[in-house]
Amino acid sequence: MRRSFARALIRPLALAATVTAVPLASAPPAVADSVVVGGFPIDVSQAPWTVALASRDLFGGMRAGQFCGAVAIGRSTVLTAAHCLAREVLGVAPNRLRDLKVIAGRTDLLSGKGQEIPVRDIRVNPAYDITTNSGDFAVLGLAGELPQRAVVAMAGSGDPAYTPGTEAMVSGWGDTTGGGTYARRLRAARVRVLPDELCARAYPGGPEGTYQAVTMLCAGEAGGGPDGCQGDSGGPLVAKGRLIGVVSWGSGCGRPGLPGVYTRVSQVVRVLEAATGAQRRPVTRS
């Protein structure tokens, strides 16, 4: 996990400055009106696939225990970022966390609306690389079901939603200023899919991570502006009604020339299809 750039909250919050190589306070101020830095409030009905990953045991009740985002890809399946489940975030192995839940159908984290569903099983992408941030995703099985309207389709390889310049929307309950001001109500920001060449120049390798077009995409504005930020990790980037990205990492939030980087969902589709094919393949007996 890139501690200073991955977009999950760190537990305990009081230690964030000590475990973060570049404290948020040292970053340039985020561009004004810039999300989730700089987005705008939305009702969850406008992005019903957006769910919160929460543990009150670890993160307290102030924001219902929310520490990452996630996105519904099936009635009992959500997708999130692999680094959200790292020991650096949770302080324990994820399978030892007894109150891990998703909160769905809720705009205000402290309202009584929507559902809180326990996580039944966790499958972290075995190919996740903490050095480059490649393959940053995990699939969570739920102990209950979400409404079908909450499920978003995943965009496979070749989908036009990945075309540079396409408008997309990122949503979550993360930092709204780049300085530790976390939202209680759901927010969103409009961004554009950016060319891989621009992203590769922004992140050629180093402590931030390495941009790899096969497993990543980036979105934002070249001059800085709306962006995902800490606390938004694992949340959705949706374009043309389809999921194209999962909030993963970046250098700061909303900085010029340093766009947000997302896990490319077409890679997730390939991995899940391969796993399904392996499970269905008949066993040869010699």
C-alpha cells in the first residue's frame, strides 16, 4: 500500500500523520470546488451502487465507522480496493474483523435509512502489487442481498466508456478539501477519462506508484480540480452508466498534472471471468 497516496483512512486516525510519509497538511491546498475534493452533494438514489465500507469497532461511530467506499456489482457482491483491507488500514487481518459491514442505500451515514449488511467473505486479488499499486481490488461477498437497482454493470475491454475525454462520475464520503474534512453525506464529482500517455508521464515510477495502463486508468482534469481523496478508496467511477474504475491512488488530491488513478474494471472482469471458468472446468481423472 502506498501509505501517503492510497485513498483509504488509516487506523487509528490520530496516528495518520505518523504513518503517512507526506502528511496531508504539507500538501498544496486543493483546487476550490474540487471532492469528493470539490464535488457536489448527491442523493444515494442518483448513484445507488455506491456503498460504504464500515467498522465501528475500528473507526468509531462518528461517521458510522466508514473508512472506504465500495460498489455493488451483484446483489450480494461488492467491489472495493485491495489496500482498504491491508493491515496498515485495519490494524488486523481482515478475516479477524468481526463487524465489517457495507452500508447501502444511505445518503447520510448517520441516518437510519438503507441497509447495513455484514461481509461474509473477502477475496483480495492475489496479483495485487503493493509496490506499483497494480491490481488494487478485492471482492466481498455479503450476508444479505441488495436491491437489483443498486447493481451497476461493469465495462469490459473495448467498451467506449474508457475513451479519453469521456465524462465520468466518482462518488463517496471521503475528504472534501484535501486537508482532512470528511463528508457525512454522499458527494460526487464529474471528471474526464484521461489519456494513458498523460497518466504514464504523471506517474513514471517512484514512491507514489507506477501507472500501468493494463490494470489502471486515470481521470480528472489536466489542470487539477475535482478528484477522489482519502476515504474514497474502493468507490466507483462510472461512465455511460457502466463501472469503469475503482478509486485507488494518486499524489495528493486535485493537484495539477497529478490525476487520480483508478483500478481499471476491464481487468477485474477478466480476472473474475478467468476464475469462474476455472471453477467450471471439469476435473480430468487419470
